Amino acid sequence: MLIHGNCHCGNISFRLDWQPEPLEIPARACSCSFCTRHGGVWTACPDGDLVIEIRDSARVSNYAFGTRTADFHVCSQCGVVPVVTSRIDGRLYAVVNVNTLNNVDASMLKRAQVSFDAEDERSRLQRRAKHWIGKVRFGPLEA
């Protein structure tokens, strides 16, 4: 399933090739203060392929907090955070915000509240490497 998403103004957009075809899409509402304040609800498919396109990089801020092991890509024009990336052992992983998806019926989203407060850094990186999108690149979105 090809999933498209973007920030409100379209400066940050992505295409996610979700494999295998999902019957439902997990939507994890993180309870950290940043995600709560921004309404971040994240999803990923480990076997997916994600392409992130940034039209104007001068209008993107990367925000890292806590363990500083993830970059929240914030559009400085509209304020939306459509994607988070984490570099683990030289490989880039990502999750996308379900609130930025354009072509997914809301009935497919299986929402759940999650907390990662009890994780140490090692456990957090292991979880990401196992569950986040494992094929991620920045570049133009092909039609």
C-alpha cells in the first residue's frame, strides 16, 4: 500500500510503501510531553520503504530532546511534525505521524496510548531498530 503524507503547508512530504499490505495500521500516541503537545501519533512498518522530500530545508527544524537519539522534523512554516528519524548503527530509521496521512481511511488506524519513559537508551534503540521503518531516504518523491 502506498501511503502519502505531508505537513500542513506541504514543505515536508513523504511516501511510504507499506509492506505487506496492512489490514490495520497501528497508531501509537506517545505520552511524552513533546508528542502530547504536538498531537504526535506514530506508526511504522519495519518492512516498509519511506522516502522523505523536503522542498525548503531552511524551513525545517530538527528537534531532539531527552536521549537525543531521535530527530523530530518540524516544519517551521506550519509547525507540523510529520516524521521522526533515528540513526542507529549507521542506519536511518523512521516513524510517521498518522495525523499527516492523506490517503488512509481513519477506520484502518488502531489507536493506542504508549509510554516509553521506563526505557533506557539501549532498549529504546533496540525497539526502534526492530519496529521502526528500516528503509528510509531523503530525496524527491517519484510520481
